[in-house]
Amino acid sequence: MSEIQRLRQIVTQLRAPDGCPWDREQTHQSLLRCLVEEVSEVLEAVDNNDFELMEEELGDLLLQVVMHACLAEEQNHFDFEDVARGISDKLIRRHPHVFGEKAETVDTSGEVIDRWELIKAEEKKKKFGENAKISIFKNLPPRLPALLFANDIYKRVAKNGLEEKGEWEENNSTGSAQELNEELAGKALFELVAACQKSGIDPELALRKFSSAQVKKLED
């Protein structure tokens, strides 16, 4: 028996009528906080280059995936095999330069990302029809932390040459990117968070609202 199979059996036993009361009570919604916390702990282990802790925290994160798959299987939606099959098929489909019958040449990671997005758009057309609206901001995870959300938006804006449409270009108080380094950027962000707190502003909410408004403005 593989360790993955063993883990799935353990989770199934925990969810059984004679299993653990806490595990039996869990739902997809109740597990969301655990999922976010486990991701945060993986990030901490990676930041600290702590491979022993990283192994442990990745296991905790894997447990969340198995738990969600177990819950879905109980409701006859999908199971862990379906999850694994889906991501395997997607990886093969979106890497024709590796898995295609006639492997195409791709020289840079940027070309890989462009090809990935192109194939992704084609998949969406097949799924939703030729008239499906394709946005440069498509499929940005709405629950991303606001800073990651803003960062992804700006990357797509810059890639598509839309900076001049953004009102942030009209009032850039932090100077150009060339004038910043990591320490200065961290200091500026920390001071801005502190200023928000003093003014009773939730910086996460403020950035998310502004970023979402930019997406709407750029798509109009």
C-alpha cells in the first residue's frame, strides 16, 4: 500500500460513524480556515529554508486536500483519484512542448506561461462556447490576499501595455520601481499599513477594493 492510500484510509476511518467526533463534524466550509492556516505555515517553512518543517507542513496541507476529496466522495461529487487525474491531464495538456507527439520548442519560462494562457483560453472556449468573454484578468483567484491580488493584476496590466490607463500612474507617490529595493519597499508598505491602522482603515480591504475597481475600469 502506498502512503497516499494509507492516508486516504486513515481519513476515511476518522470520518466513519465510529471515528473522530471532530473529523465527522467537518464540512468544506469549516475546513477553509484550516486550509489557509496550513498554507501560511508552508510559506513560513519555505521562507526559513527549513526543510524538516517544510516536509511536516506539506503533509498537513496534503491532509486538507485529502479531507476535501473525502467529503466530496461521500456526497458522490468526486474523489481523490479524480483530483489527481484532473491535474495530471491538465499538466500534459498544457505542456505540449514536453508531452506532445511532436514536441514544440520552447526556450524561456515566459514562452511557457504564454502558451499555458493560450491553451487555457482555448479550453474555456470549448467549455463555454466561442462567444465566451476572454479577459486578461480571467481566473484571478478572488480569495487571494490583497497584495498578491494587486500584484497579479499589475503583472497582467504591464504585460498588455495598459499602464497608461491606470490611475495609479497619475499619482505615483512611491517613485519608480528602479528607485526601490526590497528593504525600502518593505518599509514603505509597513508604514502604509501603520498609517491605515491609525486612520481606522483595513489595508487588506482598501487594496482589494482599489484593485477590483482597476480591473473594472480597464475592462470597460
